[in-house]
Amino acid sequence: MWRSTGSVATALEEHGFIYNGFKNANLSLDGQAGITGSGLLRLTNITQLTVTSHAFHPKPFQFKNLSSNGSTLSFSTTFVFAIVPKYSDLSGPGICFVIAPSRSLPGALPTQYLGLFNYTSNGDPSNHVVAVELDTIVNKEFGDINDNHVGIDLNNLRSAISAPAKYYLDRTGGNYKNLSLISGQQMQVWIEYAL
């Protein structure tokens, strides 16, 4: 299970949105995804581990600047999530923030494929998918560094770059504290792409 409240905005203010809870949010949901009575977004539960669930913003975003040379626009997002496992030391494979050309991810499988790809589509450059994974299981076939990491995935679950889940205590990046993604605690993620 995971819960989230969050906000997202692109570089152009007219192409942004903010959700302070999801009670009245207009999202495209599938699988086990749903909004709880208190306004939390729940993607999965412990009853069916073989179901893929997604929550997508219903309208597409333009990530290319059409008025200039077609360069990619900067964007940022921040959201709060919690992965609440049934057992304190055992979890499902994690969650992803994903940018995809459509809400449809044909053939996407749950578990190690994080609801993004399958055996044949993983690594296909025609996917045009970017994901930030919060991964809680080691999948050796994807070169995972450990069972508690953040990875940036480009059309592939073999992360282009990954690092253990942690946060820095100061701006210099010298002191950090490890995080357990399956702690059940609320954590805030900040994702930014800037030119």
C-alpha cells in the first residue's frame, strides 16, 4: 500500500496543477488504485500482489517548448508518500513517479516490472518512459544496488543512475541520514528537471 498527497508543476504556470490531498482530484485510476475517504491516494493493498495499479493526471502535458527549437521544458514535482507493508521487514517492489506518452502501458506487469514494462518491452527505446523508482527489492536482473534505493529509469528498469535512499542533513551534502522506504512513515520526494 502507498499513500500520497502532493503537488506538481511545470515550468509554465498555465501547465501546472496542485493537489492538497486527492479527495476531489480528477485522476485516471486503474487496478486497485483509489482515493480513501480521508483523501489519500492508495495504489495497492496486500490482497492481490499480481495487480498493476496506476494513477495518472488525466490530461497530457507538453514537455517540449513548441514556440522555440523544441527543447525540453524544466519541471518539478514534490509529493508525500508512505509504503506501509504488512510485515515490517517485507514489502512489495516499491513505487514510481512516471512520465509516459500515454496512460496506457500495454502489457505492463506488476512486481519487479513496477507496472511499467514486461519482459519484452523493458529496454525498448520506443517506450519513451522516464521514471523515478523508489525500489524496495533487489532485482539482480536490473542491476539493483540494494533493496532500498532511488533510481532514474529511461525506458528500462536498469536504472541510468541510482543511490541508496537517504537525505542530507545540510546543504553541503556531507552529512546524510539513511531512510527505510518500507518504514510506513510519511516521506517527501522532490523531483526536478532543469535545463
